[in-house]
Amino acid sequence: MPRRLATVVALVGVLTALLPVISGVPARATDGSLGVEAFVAGEAAVEPGPEVPVGDETLLTLEVSNTGSDTLYALYLWVDGVGAVTCPERRLRPGDTVVCETSIVAEAGEQRFGVEASAWPDGPGGEVATTTVVYRGVEVADDAYTNVALGRPARHASSQQWRIGTDAGLAVDGDRDGDIDAGSVAITYRVSEAWWEVDLGVPTDIDHVVLWNRTDCCSDRLERVHVFVSEDPFPARDIDGISSEPGVTDVFLDRTLGRKTVVPVGATGRYVRVQLDYLDAVLALAEVEVMAAAATAPAPPPPAPGIALSVTADGLPTAAPGPTLDPGAPVSFTYRVENTGPMTMWAPFVWHDGVGAATCPARRIDPGAAVECTAEGTVPPGAAAARATAQAWASDGTEAEASVTVNLVGGDGDQGPSLAMTVLAAGADTATAPGPAVSSGPLAYEYRVTNTGGTNLWALTIWHDGVGAPACDDRSLAPGDSTVCTATAPVPPGRSARDVTAWSWDDDGTRASAAATVHLSAPVAGVAELALVATVDDDDAEASPGPVVAAGDVPAFAFDVANTGTEVLYGLWISAGPYGAVSCPEQTIRPGETVTCTAGAPASPGTYGTSVRAVGYTGGGDEVDAIDRLHWFVPEAGGASIELEYLIDGLDGETPWGPRLREADVATFTFIVTNTGDRPLTDVAVSDERHGDIDCPRTELAPGATLVCSTDEVLRLQRTVTWATVTATSDLGEPVEDSERLYFHVKPFGREDELLLEVSVDGRDADEAPGP
């Protein structure tokens, strides 16, 4: 070989050896002394791959082995779709195996992704080993457990105001889709320690909770998660306050959660809360499944009906202090009764103290719908407040009720001197029950009082029940001025509600006043508890329609109050709704004792219902209460009688032409039957000329009770009148009957076409989000 050629060959060999060092990239060894094996859920992740439940957070185990004769260093492990995986040991002696672990969330169908391990010996060069992870995601139905949270009432800290579909109930709707655009993700507003909770209705043995995360974005927000379980409602919103409550189970997950996380619980509870343990938090949950053993899971109670009431006077809101109107002038009241529950409500009835019964144009309120009832009254002189109460009934006779205070000011616009007051305890507002959670030790109160009138006020005085008179630096207030008074006192045990009143006087000696209730929640030192049973003429009155009372009689209301706790209670009194305060023969009630308080009121025809509250106080001034319902029914006259209301789609059609409906729509014909007499009725039967006999949920009616029957029909073009009849038999064998006529007509277009609303922005249609 020529010398020059030999020299070139030698140089090429040197450069080839030095190339890995010069480039900074180690050459891969060819002896295969580094190996890696993958396991999913403990099974080898090779063809065809283990089966893993879809959505489960599953363990991925990687075993890296050194099968060569040199020690390897700086072990590095990369998993496609996961990233770098930290191993407990980065040095591998000959024959060593290191086990590295991470987690994956199983996706549906066959899944494949790569794994690469690399390590280096003392000298140049490096070892690389790869493998492919294979598994199959399968949907697995677990018949051993039942999701007892499905469809139950839920609530959360607040809703995002800029997106649609963030109601708390979306996390218990059965839809696990984590994409916000699918409309099934419950999202809170950005708050501290954001929370979400569900009421299971009854105490339940909970095995585990399954959390499903949002998937379209922001899934990393679901981190540092507490899952709380309690048999009692959570009295506080902050994590420390909840954790300190007796009987609360707390499972804390100090990590970022995946798409699906199974949280072992093993506790009994009715309320389940999910809460984030960090500030400025947004909680997003696609679904929360509370799992109980199928064999032991109780049947959840049926969702309760509910209504809400709001009142306006001449179109003006009546929240305190109320609108200012001319005294003695007529005033029109509008009562908006909204169905806030999950079932259709019937026969709405509104009673306004001092005004009377309102007229309601519709007798049916579908879920989410509302009816506006009206009444006429007269503006009283000065400031006045009266109670308005709405009632409605579900098809099975279950009653829902809502009450508000209607405020009016009869005057020329000058309401005279007035005050406003808020009370803080340890810097927290106390206006809403159960109030802030406070610990033992002296508690600092602040009373912030403002002159909201137009005159100077003097000699400000405040009295706080159980605390006394706070100290005020300034006792005179010019219009618009505020002052802060302070006091300290021991923390009352348990949940308490104490009244605070402030007074001041203007130059003419006219008094202004303001009142507040201070709610607190503190550790309970003993058991202070009351029980209450209300009766009418010695009959239990808890369930609607209650005992029957003859018109003109004075029913005897009796309230049996029992001390079921371990502490003596003092100052016992009863609040009986529109009948005011009821005095009791004994104001002190010892453990195990029962005190009976009585009242009465003249009975006029109608159906009545109200809440009754018994209140007593511990030796430390803490308030203890118990609540029961009081119902009774006064028939129009003695004997057996029955009344029928015949409706189509909830509309009355007693006069021609009646309601207009659309061709081919499915209309609901409804028959509301009420026992208006004082005798029980049996063999209740309803029929009409169009459909014959109508199926009803029952055939018995107690006095005052209501029965709702219905049937559906596909409408055709017509103008018609039809009759319905109800018959029944009293317990004395007396037959009773009532009939009602129904007019309606069907057109190619329905009622909704009578009014059309279109909204545009700069001339462009604005129906669809996000709009122009």
C-alpha cells in the first residue's frame, strides 16, 4: 500500500473514533446491554395488550435493566405523551434493574406509544433501549356500585358569568364529557378555595367518589383537592372551618388529577363536597359520581318541589324600605310565583296579609316557568311591612311554599330619619346563617352604622343581645356619615343567632332604628336541642291539608315543645307565622321536659299553612330552635262537596273561544280535583267527552286535599267545546259531583306566533353565540 494512502486511511480511522466526542452526541453501543420492559396495571404491555377501564388513572411501570459488564450512569427515561419519568436510581451496576413508575389515563380502543431509556458508561459511547407500550381501553360497567349522586341537588361557589352551561347540576347529570362546549361541565367563578357539593338526600354508606376532569383545557386546575363527606350540612365555606367540624371525613389529594380519579372514602354521609386548597381557584368538574354498594344504596328520596316568590307594588320592588307612594292611594301588587323544582306545580295560591288573596291567571306552573298573580290594595300611611305567602301543589299533593316581606312607605318621599347597620365578627360579615366560623376566646365585634336619612342624628345607642352595649367613639351622625362601634365578648358555643338593634334621634325627637341578626358558628360544648310538634284541635297538622275546621269555629293550636338536649333552656317562645308570637306557660324547659303553648284564631273558608318556630336560649345566651309545619282546612260549608278545574296546557277555557293552540302539537288536558267539603271522599272518578275515563293517581281525597289527573292528545284543526265531570262518594255514602266546560280552538299557528321578537346588533342577527 502506498504510504500516502495508508496515512489517509489512518486519519479516517482517527476521525471516526473522535466524531462522537467532537459532535457531543454519544454513539449508540451495539452490544444491547441496556433493556426496558413496560407494564400497564401490572400486566406486560405487549401485543395484544392488557385491558384497562377507560378513564381510569392507571399505573405505568417501566423496568430498566443493565445486562452488560460495565456500570451505566445518568439513566434517562422518556415516555411519549407523558414526558420525562424520574427513576429512584440513575446508576445501574451490571445485572441491576431499576423500577420507574408514572401514571396514564386510559383512552378507548387500542393504544400505542413509545418509551426510550438511555444511560452512559465511564468511557465514550452510550446505551439506548426502546420499547412500545400497548394496551386496550375498554368501557367497564361496575354493577357492584350505584351512583347515588345522579340527578341530586347540587350547588357551588358561583358560576362563570361569561360562559353558558356552568350550573352546579351539570356535574351530576350523568354526562362525563369534559369539553366545555358540550355543555356538561360545572365551572365556578375565580374564587378562593372554590367548592362544589351535592346533597344525597339521606345518609348513605359511600364506598368511593369518582371525579371526572375538564378535558378541553385547564385540566391542571384540578389539583390539591379535598373531598369532604358529612351527615350534616357544611356550616362553613373555608377548608379550615370544615375540617374542624366533628363528623366530617376529609380525603386530601395533594397532586394534579387526571381525567378520571377514584377517591376511596369509606364513610357515611349525606353531603359530599369537592374543594380546591389554593387561592384564586377555578373548579371545573365534568361529573362527580358518589358510589355506594348497589346492595346497600338507599333509594334516593324524590326531588322536592319548590317555588320562589317576588312582589312588586305598582311595578316597583318591595324590598326594605320599599317604594314611597301616596298614602291612601290605590296600589296594584304583582306576585311572581316561579317553579324552582323539578316537577309541575298546580293551583297556585297567594295570600297577602292585610290585602287578601291574589288572582292567578294560570293554574299550572311547569318547572322553570312562572305565573304572575295580582291583587289591589291601598297604600298605608308611613312605613309598613306585611307578609305575602305563595303555595302550590305537585300532582301527588306535596305542597311547596314561599314567603316574602312586602315593604311600602306611604308619604311624600321624605322617610324621616333612618339608619343602616352591618355587624362584623373577627372581620367577617355575620348577616347570613350559619355565619363565620369562630374559635374560642374573646371575640371582637364591629358595628358599622350609617345615617341614611336627611337629618342630623344624635345619641346613637346599640344593644347586642348576650353582649350588651358596644362603645361608640362618635354618637352623632350627619346625613351620610358613618361610625364604627366596638365590643368584645366570649364566643357563644354552637350555631347562634343574636339580635342587634341601633337607635338614634333627630332634632325633633323622632327616633330612627336599624336591626341586624348576628350569626356565628363555633365549637359545641354541650347538646342544646329542641323538638316541636304542632297540632290543630289535637290532630297533627304537619302534612297538608291538615285537620278540618268548621267555618266560624276557633281552632285550638297547640305547640308541644320538648327539650331533647342535655342543657337547660330559658326564655321559651313560639313564632307562628301570621299569628305572631305565642306565649308559653313556662319559659324554662329542662332536659326531657315538654311545654305546651296554645293559641287560636277565627276560621274562615280556605286552605291554610305556615311554619311554626320554637325558640329557647342556653345559659350563655345561645339561641336554639325547632321548626314544624301547621296546616288546617276550612270548608265552604258542612257536608260533602267536590270541585273540578278543567284546563288545556294549564290554561283556563271557560269562555268562548278559549285558548288557541297549534295543529299537530301534543296538548295536555288537566283535571284539578279538590275536596271542598268536610267529609273524606272515595271512588273519585274523572271523565270528559273527548277521552272518556281519565286515569288518576289515586281515588281517595281527604277534606281540603287536591288531586291532579291528566291525559295527552295530538291536536287537529278544530274549534270545540267539551265537558268534564268528576264524581265521588263520601264516607257516609253521599254521592257528589262537579262539571266544568272547556273551550279551545286549534290553528296552523299557535299562541307563540302572536308576538315575535328579533334582536340585532348593527343590523346583524344576534341569535347565535358569540354574536356579531
